[in-house]
Amino acid sequence: MAKSSDSSMLGELTFKVRRRNFTPLIKKCYELYFGFKPPENVIFSDDDSDRRDQQWDDTNFEVGALSEPHLLTQGDLNDLVRDLDLSKKQSELLGSRLKGWNLLHKGTKVCFFRKRQDEFQDFYSQENDLVYCNDVVSLMEALGHDHDTEEWRLFIDSSKISMRAVLLHNGNKFSSVPIAHASNIKETYENMKLLLKKIEYERYGWKICSDLKVVALLRGLQLGYTKFCCFLCEWDSRDRERHYIKKIWPNRKIFTPGYKNIANLPLIDSENIYLPPLHIKLGLMKNFVKAMDRNASGFAYLKQKYSSISEAKIKEGIFVGPQIRELQQDGNFQNSLNEVEAAAWNSFRNVCKNFLGSVKVENYQDIVNDLLLTYKALGSNMSLKIHFLHSHLDFFPDNLGAVSDEHGARFHQDISSMEKRYQGKWSPAMLADYCWTLKRDLPQAKYRRKSTVTAFQ
């Protein structure tokens, strides 16, 4: 292999028989992958046979402005590790290789990553199976951001065996900040009360955005399919004759345990609750599928498209967000629906686009009313989520996308790799390690290729 006589020139000689010209498609792929266009002196093929022998003209090649390699400081290496989402061992391996190649600054320490969580670990405490933040204000300051309760909302997610509490930024500019996790704890009123006490909810008073099951617990309602399941009014879920007809129901004013499905005293005020757009979308999708004709082509198309999902789940309309977005862009599904189903489906798509997302159009009331009419024509039963659109449209905030629960669901994806590293054992060290990944040592640094990681800047 021939090499350039100029030691400052880097590259290889490609023999003529192995040379290939760039097509316009490859040119575009090159630009998308590397973030910049190929050299202008490259002649791109237009499929003419006489161009296959064209050579790469490197007579105008110029060496970059940096004649010496950039030595990585501790801040450079830390931010690189965060961008690559590396574990402690992987971080040390990367640092060791770079040090062996003399690419690290003299003061850069590879062993730093062994205890990288120490900066944030004192902000977390543990009591039995509950890990919680003991000083939210100081934690935010350590992340380089002032804590304003008006800028953050509390997302609480619970299951049969765990509970999580995460702070989400209104507008979703910054990363999610975990402030509590309880493992091996059931979702009960008493455990929810303990969690709020440990994170000092009364002191901060964040708005809360969670699924309606968590909201019911926080408002002291009885769980399950109950007659009076709305936390805002005394809507009768079993009075189907007046569903889609009666819009105004008596507001809830009595919170005495035992009265109309009230099981406990409320833990939060209803004014501090954001209705969850994502769960409302899932609920609308569920109602739509359950009302579809099982023998029609639309339902058959769903079974064919999602053959890996059991038919029982499809019949119940259990779909996740990405699947719903995929269906909304699928013209074949639209064409497979009958006239009534197509009208309801178009109304659903319109509500998702112009009301339940980041955009709230001026005629949103007409759009929601159209959905209610088409769902009624479809024969869909009124669920609690449809009831909110029917009777409490003014309770929704102006920008649902900015305060959506969808970003709380994304937190599970963000922290899943951290859970694997700690073998599913939630501890102050794990939450502190996750917080370390959110920080930037050099927030003003500019790079040709931007990181996709959301961090505090």
C-alpha cells in the first residue's frame, strides 16, 4: 500500500480497478451520516459507462486547521462518556485506551468513573424499599438549574410491585429527574401517602401528571370499575342511557369516606392535576377497536398487521403509542374501514393532532364534539376518558404536549440501561449515577455531530 510522502497527510491509495464513483443517493447518505457534504471535486456518476474510470482528484486537498490532536480534559471525557451512555467499566476502558494513545490531558483521571455517582449520592436516602430524594432544591442546583415548582411537574407511575416519582420539565427542555422509587411495594393509598411525605410534596406542591389509576388513589377514590369514578364530578358510569346526552353532572364537594366511592381523604387538590394525554389517547384507541365490526375488513387488517399480538389483546384494543402513530399514517388501514368506522377514525386522528398534542387549534371544541358524535354513531360505550372530553374540556391545559405524561413513559426507556447495570436493584447509588449522566461539564462545547442525549445545559 503506497503512502503519501507528506507525514501530515493521512489516507490511503485506492487502485484504479477498485475505484467507484459516488451516485447521488450515496452522496445524500454520506451527508446524512457524517453531517457534512463530500468534497466538491468528486465527480458523481450519472450511470454513463465512460465515467467509471474517473479518478479522485486530491490535488486541492488541504490539511485541517488542527495540526495536533486535541488532548481530552476531564470534562471532555466525562461528556463523551455521557453521550455514549457508557457504564463505569466501559468508561474506564475507553479512558485507558485514549490514555495509551496519548490523547488525554495530563490532569485527566481514568479512575474517576469508579465513583462518579458520589457527587449526587448524598441527595438520596433509603428507608426499607423506598429510595427518595431528601433535598430537591440542592439536587437541582448540582445539576446546574434553579428549581422553580412552576416549571416542573411530578409524574408518578405505579404497578403491582413498584412506584416511581419523576420530575418532568414543563416544555420538556430538560431531562427527567428521578426523585423516588419504591420496589416490592404495592400501589395502595398508604404507600402513596408515604411517598408524598418523603419527597415533601406539601412543601413544593408540584402539579401532577399520572395515569387515572394513580389520580384516583391520590384523590382517595375506590379503585376498580366503580359507579362514581370521576374525581371531578358525580358522573354515573353505569347510566348509559344518558351518556353522550347529559353533559353537566354535580361537582364533587363531599369527600367523606363511604360517600359515592370515596375510600380515603384526598392527598392532593384536584387543581394540581394534569389530565394525562397519552393515556387518554390509549383509551380512545381502545374504545374505537372494541366498537369495530369483528367480521369486517378493518378488524381483519389489524389482526393481519399485528399478527404477533394475541387476538384477545386486539379485541380489547390494547395498543401502545408507537403502534397508534403507525396506524394513523397507514393508508391501507384507513381504506379497510367501513364508512362509520372511517368517520370515527378520522375524528380520533384529528383530536390527537389538534388537541391532545402540542397544538391546540382555535376550533378544538368542534373537533372534540365531532369525535363524540362519531364515537356515539360507532356504538362505543362512554369510558372515563371520553367523559373528560365530554364534560370537562375546560379542565385541560392550553398546551397538552408541554405537560404530557408521555415523557414520563420515556423515562423508563432512559433508565432501563441503568437498571441492567445495577441488576434491577434500585439504590441511592443507582439514582445518583443516573443523575451524573444528566449533567454536562462543558455545556458550551460545540461539536460537528450533536448528541441526541437530553441533558441540563
